[in-house]
Amino acid sequence: MEKEFLEIVHEHQKIVYKICRLYRNSREDQEDLFQEIVYQLWKSYPSFKRESKVSTWIYRVALNTAIAIYRKSKISIDYFEEFPEHIHPSDEKTISENEVRLFWALRKLNDSEKAVISLYLEDFNYKEIAEITGLSESNVGVRLTRIKNKLKQILK
Amino acid sequence: MELNDLKLDWKNAGDDLKSEADLRLMTKIVNHPSIKKIRTKLIIETIAILFFLFVYYDWFDGDKKPFYANLSLVVGFVLYIVNDVIGYISITRPIRGTNLKLSLQNYLMRIKRLSISSVIITFLYSISIIIFFTSVITFTKEKGLILLFSIVIVSQLILLSLRMWTKWIKNLKLQVKDFNLDEES
């Protein structure tokens, strides 16, 4: 079971990485959250019946963990009100400027908005987003419109 | 930047991949960032308390104290260990729910129950120590001051614990409320 689990998580680890970058500001907190999510996935793996897609299960557990677990209050040096123009891709190895800008903008949303937009960006349809979040399909639509407008404002 | 570009950037994000060996380590409690600290604290406290319970009767004149004082001290310490164990089990249990909204609601209930039991047990455990050390002693001004100082320290500890729980619960309530927004209207 462990081998199978590790293969699945290895294959889908980008999801965990993205949720960590979305919900935590500092590298240290992102690493801690990554570990916490992998641990939570491992604990809930026996009850994963494969009735949903693996990515759906990973998103559900990762978002639960990122939103629910206790967060220490820390002043992060990674949070910027304005987009940090001085950050050059070479400052963060292998991270492109577009990616830095993407997460900078997404982190300005609240936790539930982050959950909805991350699922949308991953190409889940409204029905799937509703199933993962527990929102109604119509509410997902309303929220997405609001979030898209908010992002346009942030990124203009 | 268009929103469709964001989709592309989102999908391309993340190159710093971890190996299966690294991921395997992450499934072990011994490598967990917060649970390993809680477990170490639990083990050290349990050993220290068991040691204290083993020697207190001789070292702190347990034989000269009334039965109720001895009982109160033992029950207080046992409650403390039980509270630590309940907290540890509760924190290591996965966050369950068929969807995010339900999971958060369930988790909020779990944390609320845990906070209530934790604060009550910390209070009872502190009272039990005070009962033991203040039973059958003649109070002098110095002893009274020491007692007062101890009460202030204990109150501060309880307040700190309460503040930590309140902050966590407040944040969870906010998330639950946020997920229910618009759905109720």
C-alpha cells in the first residue's frame, strides 16, 4: 500500500506544492505545510475508495489541511502589498517571474476564494468544484465571477 | 495578464519535485514538523509526572498530608496526562468530511471540544497542586506570597492557552462562515 501511495503522491505532488505556495507566505511555512499535507494524505489513504479522481482527493485533503490547521502568527518577509518588481526569476531558482506574480496575486484572496480559484485554474468544472468545496454549483459561478474581477483589479 | 494565462502559469507551477524517498519520510510522525514536538512533549511530561508521583510521597511529605490532598494530586496529574494523550490523538487524526465545508465544520467542533477539555483540565490540575501544597500548613506571610505568585503564574498560563485556542477557533469560525456566505441567502 505504501509503494502505491508514494507513486500517486509523487505523480501529483505539484498539486500539494501549489496549495502550499498559495496558502503560506514563507518558504519554511510552505515546507511545513507540504509535510503536513503528505502526512494527512497518508492517514486518509486507507479510506480513499477511488470513487473520485485522485486529483480530487488530493485537492480535498490539501485544501482542508491548509485552511484548518493552526497557523503561528509570523511576520513574513515574503508578503508584498505591491508586486515586487525587484524580484528577478534568478532570485528563486527555477521559479519563473510569471509564477511569482501569479502567487503574489492569488495570495491577496481570502481562504475560500483561494480554494475555488485553485480548482478552477486546475480545470475542474463547476460541478466538481461544488462537490469538493460543498458549495452549490450556482454559488461557485457567482464566486468565480467575483474572484475573476478581483484578480483583474489586482493584476491591472 | 489575462486569466487564461493564469491557468497556464498555474498548471506549469512547481518544478522542485521531491523524491519518493523524501515523501516516504514525510509519512512518518518522527519527521512531522509539529506532531513530533507534541509527541516529545507528551513523552517527557509523562515520564516527569510518573517520576514525581513515584517520589512525591517521600520527598514532599505525602505521608503527613491528608488522604484528600494525596488523591487530589494524583488525580490532577493523571488528568493532565489524559489531556495530553487526547490532544495528541485528536491532532494526529485526519481532517474528515465529504467536502471542504463539512470538513471545516467537523474540525471546528473537534477543536472546540478539545479547547474546553484542555482549559478545564489545566484548571483542575493547577487546583490539585495548590490543594496538595497548601493542605495542613500554617500560613505565614511568605508562604501566602508564594501561593499568590503561583496563582498568578498559573492564571497567566491558562490565559495564554485560552488565547491560543480562541485564535484558532475564531479563524475556523471565519472560514466556516465564509463557506456558508451566499448559500444561506
